[in-house]
Amino acid sequence: MTTPSFVYNSVPQRVVFGAGSLQHLAREIDALGARRALVLSTPEQRLQAERVADMLGAHAAGVFDRAVMHVPIETAREAREVATRLGADCAVAIGGGSTTGLGKAIALDSGLPILAIPTTYAGSEMTPIYGITEAGMKKTGKDFKVLPRTVIYDPELSLGLPVGMSVTSGINAIAHAAEGLYAVDSNPIMDLMAQEGIAALGRALPAIRATPKDPDARSDALYGAWLCGTVLGNVGMALHHKLCHTLGGSFNLPHAETHTIVLPHALAYNAEAAPRAMERIVKALEGSGSAAQAVYDLARDNGAPVALRDIGMKEADLDLACEHALKNQYPNPRPLERAAIRALLQNAWEGVRP
Ligand SMILES: NC(=O)c1ccc[n+]([C@@H]2O[C@H](COP(=O)([O-])OP(=O)(O)OC[C@H]3O[C@@H](n4cnc5c(N)ncnc54)[C@H](O)[C@@H]3O)[C@@H](O)[C@H]2O)c1
Ligand SMILES: O=C(O)CCC(=O)CC(=O)O
């Protein structure tokens, strides 16, 4: 096989990886040239945020603990005001995609550098993509100002991530890599990262289910999340991400669970149009059937939800979801066909194995 032509953009970002790597926080803040860090978290992770602020000592400007999913504009404004009032010259985001997303909303406005400390596998820390919700509509955009300058991946911080959330968050990460493998602007470097990322999560999730505090499995999962997040940040996403964005944004479905349920069906939809991508997914997951089945089995066998009806989606809303998904055209290996997408949504709602 000859190597195809491609464009690859490399972006400067520093990653510090390993159990206990949070101990290097002060050094990393110093390397950013920052003096006063505003620490961000959700209310649930306030204690972790306070620990981070304690480690920063005089370099902590304060803790803002009101991050919530999908970054409501009101929260973003409040956090921006707090950052200005406290004279922060850097934001430290400890948590999942919601907290990193809040840091991005501050950076978008002020250019403040972000140091991200991810504790889920969503992968936002590796992307220049931001999302802000205003008047019930989530808008996303891309700006390199919001890409965290430094990321500290410390698997010890995710030891307490509940098993259910670990599995769905891990499959959210797999979705980034899977769609990266058939992206219009894919490239061989991202393909390598995608396959390696899927394989790491495919190994890690069952191990986490068996032993939630297994340090090696947590480390493997975070490594996979890093690789998959990098793919999301570098190449364009397709039908699957569009569907999840619609289902999350318009029907208020939970983010990682929605990804987990929809991915097998989106892969089945694209299977014939993207055979090489499917082969790589099957290989990474050591599956015996199709890529769609391998992802479905990973979810089902590890206790994750497999049906949209089980996470609050109404059957009566499937037509509207289909309309939304067809509204804007976007690249996808298989053309967007109304009847087939409606069938995909029905299958995902019922939770049938593709
Ligand atoms: N911009 C991007 O590139 C990108 C990528 C992926 C996801 N996202 C966004 O991120 C959001 C979802 O992020 P998420 O799935 O990470 O969920 P989340 O950040 O909302 O976290 C879910 C819950 O888990 C808690 N939590 C996180 N880590 C924990 C830990 N180690 N132990 C115990 N509890 C923990 C959080 O405090 C929160 O209560 C969505 O809004 C999504 O759109 C953005
Ligand atoms: O930051 C966002 O809200 C958009 C990117 C995103 O959520 C990626 C995903 O669907 O996992």
C-alpha cells in the first residue's frame, strides 16, 4: 500500500504523564510563567480542587467550583469575572470535559493559559474545540487559544471515577478515535494514535470493571484517552459526533452514555463505506465480528447502557432527532440517507446489537 498525501499540523503542548505526576504542578505553573492560578472544578470535585490550591500555596488565586456540563454562558461569564477580580494569570482545570470546557470559555475571552488535569477520559484537554451553551443552544467552535498549554495526566486522580462513568467515558474516547480513522482529513499519524488509543481502552475498561483501583488499568485508560483526544483535536468528526451533539444538545441526554449507545450504530451505518477503518477497530479491540459488534459488546459486557430509551430518550422524539442530524451537511464516509439514519436511531433507541 502506498502512503497517501496528507497534511499534518503539529501543535505545541506539554504533557506530563504518570502516577503521582500531580506533584510537578508547581514546576509546571512556573514553566508557564504564571503567578496566580484560578483552580476550576465541579462542585463534586471541590476537595480535589482545594488540594490543588493547597499545593500551589501563594500561587493560588482561588477556587471556582461551579463547572457544569455543556458550559452555560452564565457560568462562563461568572468564572471570567472571578478570574479578572482575583488577578488570575492562568486557569488550572481539574476534572472532566465540563471543567476543561469552563477553562476554555475563560481562555477564549481572555487568552489565559490553561493547565488541565483530566480525571475522566473525555479528551477535551487535547483539543482546540470549545462549546458554550446560550439560550438552550450549544455552539461549538475551534480556536487554538483554548488548547491547554500543559496537561498533567495523573492516573491516581481517576482511581475514584465510578466504574459506570469510567466505561462510558472510555467509550466516548474510543468514538473520537473511531471517527478519526475515517475522517476526510485523516492521516497516518492520527491512524496510529487512534488504533493504539482504542486498543489501550479496550484492554483497560474490563480491567477497571474487575478492579476499579487497578493502577495499571487506570494508567492504560488515561493513556488511551490522551491518544483518542489528540485524534479528536486533529481531524474532523462525522455522523456519530453530529448525532451525539444533537441528542445531547436538543434532548438533554448525558454526554458519555449517549456516545456509548450511538457508536456501534454509527459504525454499522458507515461500515461498508470505510472498511479499512473498521478493520483497524476490530484489530484494536481484538473482536471476532464487526467493528460495530466489538464496540457494542465492550459496552454491554462492562455494564454500560446500550439503549437510548434507558437514558431518557423518548421514542416520539426520534423523528425530530433525525431532522436535526440531517440539517447541516458534513463529511461522512457514507452519504446521509434519511431512512437509514432514522433506522439507526431506532436501533440505538431499542438497544439492538448491530
Ligand atoms: N471540547 C472537547 O474537545 C470535548 C471533548 C469531549 C467532551 N467534551 C465535553 O465535556 C463534557 C463531558 O465531560 P465528561 O464526560 O468528562 O463529564 P464531566 O466533566 O461532566 O464529569 C462528570 C461528573 O464526574 C465527576 N468526575 C470527574 N472525574 C471524576 C473522578 N475522577 N472521580 C469522581 N468523579 C469525577 C465530575 O465532577 C462530574 O460530576 C461535555 O460537555 C462534552 O461536550 C468536550
Ligand atoms: O466541547 C464540546 O462541547 C464539543 C466537543 C465534544 O463534545 C466532543 C464530543 O462529542 O465528545
